Amino acid sequence: MSQPLMPHATAAWLIENSALTFPQIAEFCGLHMLEVQAIADDTASTKYAPRDPVRAHELTQDEIRRGEADPDYALKISKGNEPVRRTKGPRYTPVSKRQDKPDGIAWILRNHAEISDGAIGRLIGTTRTTIAAIRDRTHWNIANIVPKDPVTLGLCSQRELDAVVAKAAKKAGLDAPSDTRLDGAKAALIEELRRERSDAARHDEEGAGPAPSSLKGDIMDEAARLFDR
């Protein structure tokens, strides 16, 4: 970035602690000259607490001295206000969904007791204290907690939950549960695809020429084979 994170507060500090010209401060902070003038005259609509750009590693004392020695010198920022990228720590959960965490935790505790508190904390973005309170039924809102699938609540994805369940099951020496919810629909679809191809083949044998659905039958058969894998 080409300007400090808090331009007005930075300008207030530079006005008080340096001999830089107003144009230099305005250019460095990305402000209009009149804004800097208003801050200096204490007539700005908002009072800004000065922010030290040196301590913020956005400007060095050497850079300030160069600017003070040459009024035409344009100050160069040392560090931009790049967003902080989280690499570790608990998952962030939007405020609107935080009230659903206890329900998601209760669901995991009821359906997957093999998952450790640490894994639940990382998956849902909560603390061991909260998990223990829900398990021991000492949570302050335990009367209103209803176990609900955390995926349905939007607290995690199905893939993330499956990965945690599989890892916990393997560690505990258990067979990882498989999702059989679509088995019936899958079998029905495969049967329908094979019937389509069979009808198309019979149509060809009767000498009626390629059936309109023959290509469709081939495609469906390929889909069936993929399902069988």
C-alpha cells in the first residue's frame, strides 16, 4: 500500500513531531492539503489521537529527516497496511452463527464420541471449556441446546467433518462410518441407465435403425460404470 493504515491519525503525529511541510504530510498520508491544515489548526470535525508511524514500522526516522531537509522530497512508506493472514488458531465463525455452536458441539458429542475435544475445537472454533460444559451439562444455556448437524448449521463443511471423523475413527481403531444416505437413489439410477441402454440395443437389433436414445444410452451406461467404481 502507498499510505499508512490510519492516515488522519498519522498526519496528526507528523504535524506534532516533525518539521515536514503540509504538502509532504498530505502526500504521504493520502489526504488533501486542507485536511492536514484543519488537523494542524485543530478545526477538523473529528479529533484524531496521533499515531506514530515509526513505531508502526510505516516510516523511519531517516526518512523523516530526509523529508525535513528537502521540502520537495516525497516520503516513502516502509510497510503497507496489508491484511493479516491467519495461519493458526481457532476457526473464525461469523457473529450470526456463533449462537449455533453449542448445538453443533452437542451433535458431535452425541454422534461421534471418538472425536477429541481438541479436534472439535478446531472444527467448530470453540474452547475445551465450552465443550466440557456441554458434555457435563453444566453449560449456562444447556436447557436450550439442541444437537444439530454442524454442517447444516454452516459451522463447517461436510468434507471437513468427514475428515475429522475418519481421523478420529482410525486413531481409536474403529471403522470409519460410511454415508449410505444415497445408496438407494444410486442403485435406482444405475438400474435406469442400464435399462435405457438395453432398450436402445434391442431397438437396433430389430432393424429399426439407431434409436433416438441410443447415444443417450451409451452416455448413461458410461455414467453407470462410473457409479460402480
